Amino acid sequence: MSPDPTRRDTTTPAGFAWAAVRLTARAELRHRWRGLVGLGLLLGLVGGVVLASAAVAVRTATAYPRLVAAVGLDDARVLVPVARPAVAEAFPTLPGVVESWVADTWIAQVDGPAVRYVSIVGGADRPADLIHPVVVAGRAPRDDDPSEVLVSEPTAADLRLAPGDTMTVHLLVPEEIGRFDVGFGVPDGATLRLRVAGIARATAWGGPLSGVIATPAFARAHPAEVAAFAGFARLADAGPVARRAFADAVAAVHAAGGRPVGPAAYVRPEPSFPTSEVDASVVTARRVLVGGLAIFAAVLGLGGFLVVGQGLVRHHAVSPENQEIERALGMTRRERTAARVAAGLVGAVVAGLVGGLIALSAGLLEPLGSLARFEPAPGFRPPWGIAVLGGCGLAVAFVATTAGAALAAVRRWRRPASSPTGRFGTRIGRRPVLLAGLGLAWRGGGLRLALTVTGVAISIAGVIVAVAFGASLQRLVDTPARYGSAADLSIADAREPDVAALTTDPRVAALDLVHSVSVAMGADGIPRTVVAVEHRKGSLPIEVVTGSLPNGRSEIALGPRTASRLDAGVGDFVTVAPSGAAPVVLLVTGIVVVQADTQNAFGEVGLVTGLQLQDLAAGGAAVTAEVLAAPGQAGPLLRELSSRLEVYPSGVPDEVRNLTELLFLPRLLAVVLTLVAGIGLVHSLLAAGRRHRHDLAVLSVLGATPGQVRDTLAVAAAGTVLPALVVGVPLGLGLARVLWWETATGVGVGGDLAVPVGLLVAIGPAVLAAALLASAVPAVRAARTPPAAVLAGE
């Protein structure tokens, strides 16, 4: 007689019937392997997208620090006027400097249809690990070739240059640098044809790090036209105390040469600290992009695991007769669960492989949005760790979910007899449909109801946050005045004769002169731009976020980013220290959005009156003309003026343009949240209908009509979603205000939220309608099922 394979083997240490488990697992696979593979594939797809989102988020978040490491970014840099060679000579011996490079810089006018100037930096003895921009196209120039240069990505885009192109430049002599405000015609320096060897990428350009990098041979060939010296240093300690000591030493050496005159007044050695002063727009973009990806991945992951878990529960609950047979044959609950877990290993393998492969393919994706310009190694970057560990995690998650679903399926629950209205309904006795519906929704209260209401409320809040954030972002993009770009044209170093001609030109609707000077502002002493606006024809709007514009000589309005950095608001005082003069204390009257010039961080600005600026501009102020053209005249004005003046068409600042790349995220998130919330709500209400079959049958036996049963379920659905609406709507508005304020302040624009009134009006009726439609399904099923059939099966 052959042994019974289902008989328990008492010789095993735990008394576990492994043979029975194996046979049952094979039976499960033989008859229902397609369901397990399908669920494993679903988990692999969802989990793979989540892992891919994580890989892209990691690549996005690490792009900037990886570029810092690849470039060998300097800790301190300073631009020194050529009239102050003592500063350049002392640079390697300044406090804290352990490694340095002092290069020459030149200013050159570029031949072309429009007047353009570029700065060139170059010199010998550059350390191998200090300030080497990453070449992303072409190659590095040869040190012994004076005609080859490396061009930054922004300069290449502005001048439309590619590797192998040539550009003709005219070098300025030092005396011409101080005559931008009066003009000097064709520069007196050498005329050169430079060949673009490659295009380079760095964390930031401008100031000492020019957009064109020349070779040591170039520096040896053109010593007479050197306009300034650029110093780059690695510090032993980049902390605030060491930075302050370095800045004080630079100021002391510079002051030892006396009061600057001539071109030296236009180039003041004000140190900057690249590794410590990360652009706020980079931080904001990283926070928003990575945060958006995290929310998207979390919502998709939770929704996907919920669907897979429900599918596995249904999968294991399809054939209860098999489980009855297994139980009758002596298999314990643990053995029946283990058999189903063993069968589920097939789905686990599928989930792990599919998820890992999708995660690996995410290596083809560049960092998102504006942070893609910081990727030091464009191209395929495989996320092996996320793919391998994530794939294993998905396999384990599928096994764990299978175990939980199998355990729930093999357990036998006895439904307690209860009244559908509970003690609350029997005590009141009136409005039976309302009381019965609320009793079904809230009975047994506790955890299940709390989880359902919380899930729907969070989804509603998420939809409101996504839509409100997207609406605020779209409004910013569509309203140039909100980011200080109300003009059509900007004329750099505007001269009075040209300004006078423009004020009488009928094609000019409005013209403002923006006088700007660099000062040390606040306790940190970081150089910032202070401007005064002079209305010469009409006036361009200035966006006032809060407070008012300055009126008195001792008043100032701050840009949003400056106010945030200085932790200053309306009514506070800030200290402003102009170069070579005593500091002054100014009263903050408001927070405003005004664009200073393209060389300064957006939103890092202070606005003062003209009289106050005269006190601050000891060495003279730079002047930019902001021109608003009459309708249809911007193009003709640009073409005419750019042939003789340095004119730039008005455009969207990089910080705002970076935000436009985020527009897809709130829209995508709103759609995903709506789908997940809808699926979750419908599933909860359908499950509640199945769970309350007994209660509905009792109501029918007690005389309730099909219409009353339908209304009872509708009340139960409304009783579930109304608390979620009450919680989710204000929560979503509050979170949206905080998120937009943080984003807008970090960028440098106003932080008032665009409230989505239409969504707020429609979301309540839409959610209620969805709930009522979902409740209609179990109502129809209850009406078609005889109460006796339900009660007989209980």
C-alpha cells in the first residue's frame, strides 16, 4: 500500500508535511499559473516604474554634486582689476589657500549681426584637479595652439557655435573697459580668428570663470590686452569663518593700493565661494523635481500594491472547496499557506526580473528639467544597485503579499449576527434609510473606516495640491511682469544719446533706466546688486509681492530670494556696505520682483531710490535701458539697434524657464492621483457592498423595497466620502500654499497661490457622483439576489 502523500511526516523537526505542500503547490501552478504570472507581471511593471522613478530621482538629485566633483570646483574665486596686480600676486598666499590658479582675462567684441561681448580666461600652470569644466562636445583645446578655445554651453547657445566653428573677435585694451558708458567704436586690441575646439559644462559661468577658455599659448601671445586677473583657490577649510578671513584679506590687499580710479573702479575684487554658495534655483529645482517624482512613485506604488494584493486575495479565494478538501485531509493552515506561497514564487521571479529590467533601462534617461544641464556624463548610466536590489525587493514583496493573501483566504471567519443599523438605529427609529446607511458606513467604526476616509482625503488633497501648483506655475509663465520682465528689449551699458533718441521714437511705448551697483548686503557680507529705476518714458510695472516701493533715502525693497536669505521682511532693517564707503542701514519697505541684469542671480536684488543709489555708487553705476515697444515694433527695433548696441531681447529667466519644465509633473500627478483615488474609492464601496450582503438581505426581509436598499447604500457611500472631502479640501489648499511659497521664494518671484476655484467647486459633486455610481453596483446585485439565498449561505 503506497503512503498517503498528504499524511503528516512526524519525523521532520517541525512536523511539517512538505510532501503535501509540494503536491498542493504543483496543483496550484498546473491549474492557475496564468493568474500568478499575470499578477507578477503587473507588480513588475508597477514596481519597475517606481524603481525607474527612483533611479531618475537619484540621477537628478546627484547631478550637481557629481558635476562639482568632475569639474574640480574651486572653493573661492575673485576677479582682480589689472591695476591691482598686488592682489593677484598675493592670491596663492591668502589665508586658507592650499592650491590656486591665477589666470588672465580679456574682453572681446564678437563679429556678427548683433553687438556681443565675451570674456576670455586663460593662463598657464593650472592644477590638474582645479576648475576644469567638463567637455560635452568636441575636445579640449591644445595648450600650444593660441587659436583654439573651449566655449561654455551658454555662450555657444547665444552665439550659435559648435565644435569646429570659428569666430572673429576684437580684443579690448584696458582703457576701453571703463568707457562702455560713452562708447569707443572698434576695439583697439588684436583682431583674432578663434576656433572652437569643444563645448564645456560647469556648475556656473560668469565672473572669473569666463564663457571662453583660452590656452596658455593664447595668454603668452596677448599680454598687452589683459583686462583683469582671475584667481581660483582651493581652501583648507571652506567654512564661514575661513571664507570671511579670505574675503577680509582680499579687501585689505586691495585697499592698500588706494582708492580705485578708471577701469579699476568697474572691477572690484569681491570674492565668491562656488562650493558654498549653491544657486537657490538649483536647490529649488532639485527639491521640486525629486519631491514630485517621490510623490508620483509613492502614489503609483501604493496603488499598484493594493491592486496586486486584492488580486492575490481573489486568486486564492476562488476555490474554497479545494481548501475544504485540504483541511479535511489534515493539512494545517500553515501548510495550506505555504503551498500557495511556493506556487507564488513563479510570480515573484517574474516581478523581480521585469522590475529590475525596467529600472535598468532608466539609465537611458537624463536628469529631469533644468538639472540635466549639470549632468557630467551624458548618456547611459545604468543604476545597477537600484535594479538588482529593487528587483529582489519586488520578488520578496510578491512573496510576502502572496503569504498574506493566502493566509487571509485559508482562514474561516464566522460573521457575527448584527443589525444593519446597530444600537444607534434601534434607539432613534426614525428616517430608516438615513440611519441604516450611516450605520453601514460607520458600524464597526474604527480602523477600516479611518483608513478609507484617510486614503480618499489624501488623494483629494493631492489632486488639489497638484492642480493649484500647476495653475500657479502656469500663471507665472504667462505673466512676464510677475518675474520682472515687462520689457521687450534690454540695452546693456546704455548711453545718454541713445536713450534720448529712444524717448522720442514713436516705436517705444515705455523706457526705464535701471542703474545698478554691487554692494555687500546683510550680516553675511555677500555681494548683491542694488538698483534704482528711472522712468524716462512712461513706466514699466514693478511687481510688489508685499509692502510698498521705497520712497525715502534710507529705504529699500528686497527681492524675494534676498529677503529669504537675509531673513528680512517689511519693517526690518538691513545693512548695506558699498565698496570703499561706510555701511548704511536701510529700512525694508517691501518685497518686490525686479530683474537687475543677466549677470546676477535672479531675485538677488535690492531696489532703492535714485538718491540713495548715488550714495552707494561711489565708483559709478552700470546702466541698462529696459524698452517696451509699441505693438508690432519689437522686432524692427531689435534689428536696428543690435547692429550698433549691445541689445538683448527680453526672455524668460533661466530660473523661470526651469520651472516651466516642471509643468508636466503636477498634471501627471493629478491624473495619477485621480485614477488611484477613483479605483480605491470604487473598490472600497464595492467591497463594502459585498461585506454588507447579509445586512441588505435582513433589510429586505424586514420589508425594505429595492429602492430603499439602493438609497441605503447611497447614504453609506456619501457617509464615507463626505468626511474625506471635509478633511481633504482644506488640507490640499494648505499644502499647496506652503509648497508654492517655498518654490516661488526659492526662485525669486511672488509666492501667492493661484486658487483653482473651478476645481474646488467641482470636486465635491464629482466625488459624490462617483461614490453614488459605485454604490449602484452592489444595489443592483442585492436587488437581483433573493434574501433567502444570502441568509441560507451565512
